[in-house]
Amino acid sequence: MAAYWSRLGLPFIEEAFEWNAADTPQDWQAVSGWHQRVGQSRTIHAASADEEAEAHAAFHALAKTAPHLTDYLAHHLPSYEKLRRRALKPG
């Protein structure tokens, strides 16, 4: 985040990485597990291999009941991968 803020010309502010889990909006209940983990954390970090595998399994299970999600993924994934390749590197 410091590299991103620097690129934007903003000073790094440590307090920007503190949040209150009680402030989670009501309409975020569909992703409550993710928000619970974020609310209990104190850092931003990459997903672990287990977390990635869990997310993939959950997506594919959901896609069995909502097949159009697979089309959404196929449509959006190339753009996401392009952004990922251009991501700022720390340091």
C-alpha cells in the first residue's frame, strides 16, 4: 500500500489500516465470512494457498446452482489478470 500511495503522491498513514468490524453494512451479509476475517485482522495480506483453494471450491459449488457465474468469471478474468501483471511491486 505504501508503494501505491507513493505513486499517487500521498503520504503513508498507518491509521488508515485500522477498521471496526461493527461498521460492516447490512447488505454485506452474503460475504460475512470474508468481512469477519478482515474485521479481526490488523493487516492486508495475500491469500494463502488454502484460502485460495477454499475460494475456488466455494465459487465452483455456487456456480453449480448459478451457471451464469462461470460466464462472468470467463469474461472478467482476463482483465483481472492484466491488472495483476501490472500491479505495483512493494519496495
